[in-house]
Amino acid sequence: MGPTENVGPTSTERRTWLRGLLAASVAASATGWPQLARANSLELGKPAPPLVLRTLDGRSIATQDLHGQVVILTFWATWCDPCREELPLLSAYAARHASQGLQVLGFSLDGPENLAAVRQVATGLSFPVGLLGSAWAGDYGRMWRIPVSFTLDRAGRLAYNGWDDKQPSWTAESLERIVTPLLG
């Protein structure tokens, strides 16, 4: 292993991430947990909540602008081993199916202090990546379990809710079963 490889979060990185989660939870509790209520009410077949990815290269990609495409929103972190295992599989699948109208957006839960590690991971991916900036992802709720993904059909409806899946990581079989039919 080289000296620049990120093998996991340092205790400082974990504390920073946990402080962010705690702050978001306190803020949400002060307002009656509206984000959790919305996340719990995500329904398959209903319009998916809008979300904007601010990419590492400064672009903004809004899910509302991707109608007509199948969109996978994936939430991950450099220190999450299951995430790091899933990302190459998802990247290869996205590259193979891009011509069929598949767009993957990668939201890293890493903080700005880990930007170099996020960039290192992102260089090997076939889809755009950005820092989420907090544990909250709008109406998708607080990202308390990663990796987690959501899939939107071509009409912008929620076709897959990662919160409902007992096995949150993508596998080749789950991509074929869930996403491939949406591309046909």
C-alpha cells in the first residue's frame, strides 16, 4: 500500500462526520423531523424528489434536467469499504449502458478535508461525483446507511428506493434485475 492510499477514515474524520450527523439531527429535531418524514414517505412510482449534484469540476446537474434518462443516485464515502467495492461495479455498468440513457450521479459523504481522496476515487469512475456537504440529501433524508442508492425512471418517478432494500449494495444481479428493465 502506498502512502497516499486512503485505507479508512481516521478517528478525526469519523468524529467530524459524526458531528455533522449529530448537528443535522439536532436541527431536524428542532423542526419536527420534517426531512425524516419526507424520506419515509418516498413511494415507488411517485415523482422522485429533486436533487442537485455539484460536481468536483464545478458543474451542477439537477435530476429535474435528466427526464428521459434512467438515473441512479448513489451515496458513498471513501472510508466505506462496501462503497469502495460497489463503485467499480456501478461504474462499469454505467459505462456499458450510457448509450441507452443511463446516468449515475455519485454523492460522496466525505467532508472537504477529504477532497483529495474523493478526487482519487472519482478519477476511476465513469460518472460524475460531488461532495454532498452534509448528511442530508433533501427529501431523500439523512444518509445514515451507506452505500445507498435510489433509481429514477425516465419519467422522473422513483423506481427503486434504497432505504427499502435489506442488501443496499448493488450487485451485478440487482443491477440487471432493477435497472436494466428500465433501460429497455
